[in-house]
Amino acid sequence: MTVFPHVPVHAVDRPRLRRRLDAALGAPLSTIVAPVGSGKTVLLSQWVESRPDVRFVWLELEAADDDPQHFVARLLEGFRSDPRTRHDLGTPHALSDKALGRPVLEALLAVFREHPGTTVIIDDAHAVSNSALLADIWWLADHLPEENHIVLSSRVDLGFPWSRHRLRHSLLELRQSDLALDDDSAATLLRRIIGSPVSAATLSAVMERTEGWAAGVQLTALGLRDQDDPEGFAQHLRGTDLLIADYLSEQALAQQSPERRDLLLRLSSLDRMSAELIESVLHVDDAAQLLDELQHDSMFLVSLDERREWFRFHHLFRDLLHYRLRARGDGEETRLLIAAAEWHLREGDLPSAMAYLLRAREWDRVLDLLLASGRDVFERSRTLSVSRWLDAVPAEVRAGRPDAEILRGIVLGMSGDAVRAEDVLRAQSARDDLTAAQSAVVHAYIAARVQFRSEPEIALRAAKTSIAFLRHDPTLRPPDILGLMHPSFLHTLARTSGGRAHFLAGDFVRARRWFDDGLAGPGAEYSPYRVHLLGSIALLDAWCGRVSHASSLAQEALELAADAQLLAHPAPADAYLAAALAAVERGEPGSAALNLHEGVVRAESNRRSQLLWIAHLVRTLMDAEDPPSALPQGMGRPPAIVDAALRAEDARTLRAQRSSAPLDVPTGRWSPLLVESIAAALTERRPTMARRRLAWTAPDPDAAPRERVERLTLEAWLAASEGGPSAARDLLSEALAVAESNGLVAVFPRMGPEVVRLIAELPGAPSRFRTTVLQRARESHQRRVTSPLLAEQLTDRELEILAHLPSRMTNTELAAQCFVSVNTIKTHTAHIYRKLDVANRNGAVARAQELGIL
């Protein structure tokens, strides 16, 4: 639930500014940019209190929000009016990249649509240094539904392109000059803090020196409380804001007893304060009373929650106190930081504990805690935080702890920083003091690079090395890092990586052996690893033409991911892509778009470039109308199998246009390039060349279904071109039988119109499968479903969702069937309703039927 900062008792109401904020509610965005201490947060708190008719979400940004996952979790928490509700965006929230990504942003827009009339206040936006995340926040503001509003408050101008909002929405921009206190407001503030009015001369001196800066006026009031000559005191204020604050803080502290002064300095070591934390760390008897007294005395205390249990000092005041605490040089700060860390650890708050330990420079304690982290770091995608904490430990300290550097390499890899991960792990593998157990771990995770970088042979060598260490010593006990280093887990990881390496290199038989061996081991009982393995096998089967089996395995993997709450994890990426590829090979590209999209989101989340290349190929085979504008940068070279398939697709396009280009066809192995070169020869009426190329590889009765179907079909085409209709019919019937038993349809239309004609001319009543092949062939030459009456056409994903709308399935049921989040369904249906210009599901179905697209 959203909590709002408490309005200080001495705060002065700003009705003119509140009215300007009210007037801007009809626009998507308002901004407040002013220096520290200008009263930005106070003004917004007063505005919130004055508008009980408006639903507000308040998000005060902090450095931890540089992690997009942390930011999204906190933002969604603010929308949660009922603690039982959940907003599952169904995507892995930026596990490596610093940006949220378009799917998460669109899902956030769906959350906004579910809460019309909501205003989100993003305070202290300057606290975030992640420029990609700031760009995402701007994107949200730029695409916000009409009934929502965002207020951005910052100490610095964020550099956003405000011009469009200025022109279209008369953007409200409150600056330092707007927030400066006028004489009446300053006089009221001085009176409330001092307890009595000040003279006109004193007020004039205060305004001359502070220029209405709210923090300066407040600090001056604290200094004036015990002055015999308040006018003289105010007259002698000089210098910049910081020097004024420094001088006045001395005066404010001078009014406190030595015990209270010492207590304030020690309190400044705490990022946030609660009575329980203060009593534990500072050994104060009644911290709740202390907090009440500090608020009563206007000592710059800011409430952080509705129950007024958590507080912090005003940033500027705390900085000044903290400076004086450090200047004492008695080690007190370090003792307090360690005590605060221990308290947060007892409360189960690891991030806060880590922040304190890092400030205390307790490097070994930090490393001990991180090395003892459990599997939830991997399962709940918390690797970015762990990586950041490890990077904060000096390199020379990590160098003396090889397990810590191994952990760093592992979490960098899990986060998608494959280059740095491999560098770190290879540096560890070269150490003279590395144990066999540590070597098994290092090479297993170097092997896991296979989905992130090209050169699968490197991953394969690393996988074999890791397995060799494990086999050499069955009693090997690797270091317990993340709870994932049991030998059975390492064996499964190495086998899965080796299988992927063989698959990407085009050695499908060995790939299957490695996968099967991994699946048979006890490590495959671990749900995330099993989801990975089943998805990889499904992808292999879909590639080889075992389409029905691939679909079943992908379904099993996604069901397991749903049961284990891993659908938002990167693990199901292979399964989603396998399901998409299987749909394409069944001749149903229209039902592949949603799975393709979900697979891409998960592969992009930690930059698995090799999977993204496979996704690009699937999109090419679909002839999708809504591909991304370009392939992601830094993807490197495509895997060998994808490169060959893409070049074959280019050649097929030329063949369909009765054109051709020279093909570099490798001999000795069946491949898409060889298939296309034979098809091109037959299209050009060159049967001798086709026969010669068919002979480049010997028929294999144990070959994968796709190879058998392709070879039989090409042999049938060749027989027909050489005047052997009987042989052609027999070969084609055998090809159809093999294809039918495996659910392989698209291979026939892909061969071209001549093969489709031969299938259509087969004698006898056509079977259901043969009819399906011919129907898919006709559809493959038609454009995707569109309507000239729509200003904006539906995307493939939206058409796929639209096809389900006539059913009576709820959004929850539809999400479960499609293995996506409810928010994903809501996002797509909202787009469908907007494009069809309807208000609900019934209207969408009726309109789509009227337009002939359903």
C-alpha cells in the first residue's frame, strides 16, 4: 500500500501552488525541479492531504531503484490497496539490462488503466543514476492513459524532452522561484518554530539572506530561538546555501544538550529510523518518545509511513550531522553501522544490512553473507543486486577469496553480462591454488555461456572439463555457492550446456544424448533446471520435425514453470520458443505469436543472444508483420544452424520469385541449404544436378523426421520431373505418412507450388492430414488477416488473443492456458478494444466478425 510523508507541524500551507497542481491533473505530467530544502516534498504532501477525492501513489526513489526490478516492485506495491492483491507483470523485470523493456512498460500501462484517476508522485527522481530507467519513466509519462497523471519531483533537471508536453498539455513546471517562500509564509514558518512573531526587520534580514529558501528559513528559525538579538543574528548570515546551512546547523545543535547533540550525531548513521532499531543500535530506553520530541522540536525529521513507525532526517540536515560524526574519528560510526546491519539481518532485510556493511567496509562479512545466499537469488532473479554488492567490495579483497570471485562470475553470467562473466571465471580457472571442486564449478558455468555467445565449441570443452572433474572424484564436494553447487546440479548444468552446444552447432544426435543424460540425473529434479532441460529438448525436437513431441514437452515445461512460479523467470524461454516453432511447423503461424513474444522477453531479459537468433528465425518463418525494428545490438554472429536456415530462407524467397543466387552448400550433412539447393535445381528443370546433390548425403533410416520428409519429398519431385509418376506418388505418400505422425505440415508449402500440386493430384480421397497440408499451402500465400476499415491493424499477438475471445474463458483462465500473466492478457485486450473501437469483449467479437477478421 502507498504511504505518504507526514506534513510537519510547522509547515506553511501553499494554496496557490496547490491550485496549480489541481489544474494540471487533466494533463499526463507535472514536474517540480528545485534544490534540496525547497519544500518539494512538503508541498506534495499538503496537496495529497487536500485532495481526498484523488487516488495517489507515492514513490520516493532511492539509490536501490537503479535496479529496475526493485523499482517495479515498489511501484506496484503503491497500487495495492488490498494487501491480498497482486500485480504480476508476467515478465522477468530487467534482470540484466538497466531498462525495464517495452513488454514491462506496456504491462505497467495496463496497471494504470486498471486504476483510472490515479496520480503517481515520483519524488526524489534525482536519486536514480540509471539513465535507462529514467528513460523508461519518461516513456510511461509520454504514453500515460488519459485518466492518469504523474508528478516528477527532482533536485535536478532530468533532461527529458519536455517540448511536446509543453505544447500539447501546457506542462506544469514548478521551479525554485515558484517554491520560494514569500514574506507572509516565511513569517508564519518563523513564528511556528520560534513560538512567537519576529519583527519586520528580522523578517527582512532572513528573507534577504535566504531568498525564501525553505530549509534556510527553517534553519534560521532554529538558530533564532535562543538569540538575544535575533535581528543581528539574521543580519550576519552570509554565503552560499550550504555555508548558511552549516552555520545554522551549528546554532541549532548548540541549543541541544551535550547528550542530545551526541545522540543526533549517532542517529545520522542510520538511513532510516524506527523506535525498535534505535533502541537496539543506540541503546536508547524510549526511542518512540525521542522521535516524538524530535518532531516537536522541528529537527528535520521526515515520516516514511502512515503508521509513523519509520523516519529519516532531512537529507541536508543528516549530511551535516554525518559529517560531524565522521570528523570525531573515534570509530563510533563503524560500530553503529555494524549494529544496524545485524538488526536488519535479524529482521530478514538483507539489502539494508548489505548497505550498512558496505558503508562500514566490513568486506569479509559481506562476502560471507553473499556466499551463504540460497537458491532464491537464482530463482527470484536477484542476481543484479548480488552482482552490485560484490562489485562494491575492493578487487584486492575479492582476489583473496576465490569462492567470492566465482560467485561474482556466476551472477554476472546469470544477469546476462556474459563477457565479464567469462573473463572473471577464466581468471579463476587460471589460478594455481584452485581446487578440483572449484574447477568443476568454474568450467560448468563457463559452459553455460553457450546461449549467450557464439562459438559453441568453447562451451562444449568447458562442459566436458567439468564432467571430467566430477567423474574423477565421486566424493568431490564443491563450495556451497547459492545452494546450486551439489555435484548432481553441476552435472545437469554441464550436460544441458553441452547439449545446447551440440544443438547450436547442428549435431542433433549428440545433442539429444547429452540432454537425455542430463534429464536422467538427480539434478534434473530441481524445477528450474528441469524447465530449462525440457524446453531445450522441445526446441531440438521442433527443429528436427518432431513437432507433436515438441509441443508436448513445451507444454510440460510451461506447466512445471507455472507450478513452480517460474513463468516470469528466464528458464521457460526455450519452451516458449519451442512452442512457437512447433506452431509454425504445424502450419499455424497465427498461433505462434504470443509464445514467440514471451520467449523473446525472457531471452532478452538476460541477453541470451543465441536464443534471440532462433527467435529471429521463427519470426522470419512466420513472416510476422510486427517484428522489432532491428535485431538487438551486440548479438554477435548467429549460431551455425540459424545462419544456414536464414540463408536458405533468403534463397527460397529468390526461388519463389524465379530468381537465384549462388549458394555455399556444405557437403556431407543434410541441411536447409542443401534442401534449398536441390529445390532450386528442380525448379530450374535441372534434374541431373538435383540427383547429384541428393547423393551428397546417404539416406539414413534413423534420420530426424524433418530430414526424412524433406528427402522423400525432393525424391518424389525429382521422380515426377523425370517422368516417373508412380514412384513419385509412392515417395510422396511415404513423406506424408512420416510428416503426419510427427505433426509436420509447413515443410510441404515451403517446398513450393510444384510439390503442393503433386500432393493435390495424389489419387484417392484426401486424408484429413493431406487436406490440412493443402489448406495451409493456400493460406501461406495469402496475406495475414486485415481489414481496410481499421485505421490501425491488429498485431499477430492481438489476433491470437482475439481468436480466444468468443470462448467464455475469463482473463485468468485465458492467461493460464497461454502461460502468460493476467496483465499480459489485459494489455492485449485493451489494445484490441481500442483498435476495434469497442468497449468490451462482446463488442470486440461482434466487430471482428463484422469485419471478417474472426
